[in-house]
Amino acid sequence: MKCPKCQHENVAEAKFCSICGCRLESVASSPTTQNQICSKCGAAIQTGAKFCTKCGMPVGTKVVQPEGKTMILYTPESKGADDRTIVLPSTVQTPLPPVIPVQDDIVPPAGSQDKKKDKQSNVGLIIAAVILGVAAIAGIVIALVFFLPHDTEVQKKSRKREETETEIASTEEDANVDSMQEMLENGQYTELIDTLLAIDDLEFYGDEETMREYMRQALVGHMNAAVSEALELAYAGDFEGAFGKIDAETAYRDSLKGLGRVYPFTEESTELNAGREQITSIYSNYVYENTQSRAEQRDLQGMETLLSQAAGRLSESEYNRISIQAYYLYVIKMVDQMHADGRDHYVIMDFIDDYFEQTNYHGYIMELWDNQNAESGRVNTWKTSITHANADGYLLPNSDARYIDRSELAGFSQFELYLARWEMYARHNRIFVDNALNTYFSKYSWYHGQADFMTFDDSSLNEYEKGNIRTIIEYEKSCGYR
């Protein structure tokens, strides 16, 4: 096979050129003269060849064969420490380092000169890179030496600018705080609240705690101002304006509930509730005094107008108390006037019946009706026999703890119905205008007449007793007794 580099004709099975050592690309047939054998691989060497065509070993180089080493083994059949069998091992060859030829006429392999040149080239590049690196470092050092003072001046200016901005911010913060404090002292609570609401937390010149404290004081001040104005209106008799002021403040505080940093203070409305209660108390006294005055003057329209206005402002219990007292006094004054005018007893009784419910079936009003009935002469026809009372004298036992049924009144005489009505009051030891009642109830140990009809408090009767009185009166009407 012809070498592509030196054009030497090699044997067909050669892998490397025998003259220059170049690797052969393909195998070609060539006559071989086996006058020499490679000491390394045992391949035939062509006459005049300087390298082995199979392994590339220089011709004439001897390969030193390692000496064999003997290994002593114990056979599996050994039964004891003294009964050992020596097995002769095979020779183990240890490869030695390659022997470098010392012949002067050895030609270096093809490409070795190129590799040497490449190495020299690489060394040059490395040296150039080192030189460039040193130059770059030197440039940086020179730049630092010449420009460091300039950078220091820039840094000084930057720090001074930051200090100036900090001073400005501090001045603005102080100005904002002073402005808020001034609004607080001047009672500009709405303006201060609006200012605080317009400031975002990140833009606030001050800490969160300071802002919240200003908001709290502004809200409390706003509330106290509203209560103070409402009280002034109430004392002046402008209750519509007074309650309107309280309602407006309540609505204002409710509108702030959706705002996060304000919300914790919108519930602090103790002063507002106290103010509403105080105004309500003033209004309650006003309504009571004026309805009593209207009743005294028999001004029914004026009295009922005041009660109508109070219905939405007073509690149910307070409204009922004032209303009952107003109608109670109105009926008494009207009965006195009608009696003085000589009006018929039945007309007076009809009038009493018309307003009896509004007085919550007051005992004294009921006695007025019975008195007019007695003066009419109808009671003289009553049968005074009692057939439905038990041994203790009760016609309706336990009527103070249950509602009676109309069926229980069936068969009662007019006089027994009369006694049954007043039995509710006798349980509370009331003294009666009609002495016949005092005589009847005094026969029983459970009655102790102590409370005069003028001082007796009708509110001592419970709801069962009041309800049962109404039931008896309705039954009396159905029988034609009223």
C-alpha cells in the first residue's frame, strides 16, 4: 500500500508507513519479505523498514519480558493448617513502561513537527494573553489613581443631596403635624378627618401610631361637638333638630366603617349613646309635662299630637307610661266637667268606656264608671247572692297566674262579675271607694286593705290580671251590663 505522505510502497496489511510512520488509509496488496519480525507484536517486517507496519514499533527495539511470578495457593481439599497443598500458578506478566529507542537514525513520526509548532503557537498566545491582562490591570490602576478623587466628589454631592432631601422631608413632616395639630385645636374635625383619609400610609409624613391618634381625637371631637349642639337644641325645645343632629352623627360614623385605619374608632360611640339618652330623657320629660298640660286643659287634639310625635322617639315602655297617664288625667277632667254640666250618667259611662282601654283599664277610671252606674240606680236591681266563690272567697282562683276563659264566667250574676273584677285589686290590698267591696274582702285572711285608691299604683298588677279584667268587662258588655 502506498503511503499518502512519502509515497513509499508498504505491504498490503500495513497500518502505518514503514518509512515515515504515517497512518495508512486503506489496505492494499504488496509483496512482503519476511526477513525480520517485530519484537513487540510479532508481525513480519519488510526489508529496509524502520517501523513495524502493524504496531508502529521502531525496528531493532527489544521488548523486555517480565519475569514470571509464582503464586502459592491452598487447594480446596486442605483440611488443616498443616495439611496444605501447593499449586503451581501460571506465569503472570506485568507490563513494563515502553522502551524509548536510542538509535540516531530514527525518523520522528509524521505530524510530530506540526504538533511542536502548534505547541509553540499556543505558548505564544498564552504569553500574549498574560501581557494583555497585565496591561488591563495597569489601566484599571491608572483609572483609579486619576478618577478616584472625582468619584469621591460625586459621592459627597450625592450624600449632601440626600441630607437635603431628608431635611426637606423632616420639615414637611413637621409642617404636616403642626397643621393637623392646629386643625385639632381649632375644632376643624371634619377637615382633619378628610385630610387623614386622603393620605395614603406610604405617603404619610410620620409614623402610623401618630396618624391613628390624630384620627381618634378628630372622631371623638367631631362626636362631642355633635352631641353638644344636639343638647343645646333639646334645651331650646327643638327636639326635631336635636335628634336629627344625633342621627346625622350616627350616619356619619357608619359611613367610615369601610375605611381600614378608621374602623377601630367608629365603634367608640359611648359619648354619642350617652348624648342620645340624655336628649331622650329631656324629651320624655317634655312630652310628659306637655301631655299632662293638654289633658288638664281637656285639649285632646294637642295631647294626641304630642303622643304621636313621641311614638318614634321614646321606648315602648316609656311611651305607654306617658300615654296612660295622659288619658287617665284627660278622662278624669272630662268626667268632672260632664258631671258639672249635668250630663246624663249613661252618657258619662259611655264616654268612660270609649277611653277605658287607653287608660289600660285603670282602677280609678273603673271606679268612676261604677260610681256613675250606682248613681244611675241600676245597682239597686242586682242580686247580691254569691254562689261561685270558693272557701277562700275567690271567684276566679289563681287569676293572677293565668288567663281566664269566658266560659268560666257563665252563670255569674252581675254582682259576682263586679266582685270578680275587683278581686284582681284586692290581691294587692287596695282600699276601694265602694265600702261594700271593703266589707266583702275583709272577711278573708288574705286581704289587708292598706293602699288608698289615690296612691295605689296600677302598674303593680301583672299582665294576667290586666288581661282578665279586660275579659270580664267584655263579657259584661255582651250581657248588656255596660
